[in-house]
Amino acid sequence: MMNGNGYSREKIIVKTSIIGIAANVMLAAFKAAIGLLCSSIAMDTDFGEMTTGK
């Protein structure tokens, strides 16, 4: 189904999902880099929890 400006709902959902996944990957990389640069156990642990889902 098309909305008023020609985009289908499914395309908007896919685009939003891709943007969300990309943002989370960049956040994980940033947190890992900061944790390694600062030798922060808390940041390293947070990154580990973020990537394993535990």
C-alpha cells in the first residue's frame, strides 16, 4: 500500500530497520574502541554483554 508521497509501508520499515541496525553496529564499535583505549573493564564488559545478548 502506498502512502501520500509514493513510499510503501514495507519499504519504510526495511529502511528504518537497516538504519537501526547500522546505528547499533556503530555504537558497539565505538564502545569497544573506547573500552580498549581506556583499558576500561566496565566498557569491555558492556560491549561483551551487548554483542552476546546476555
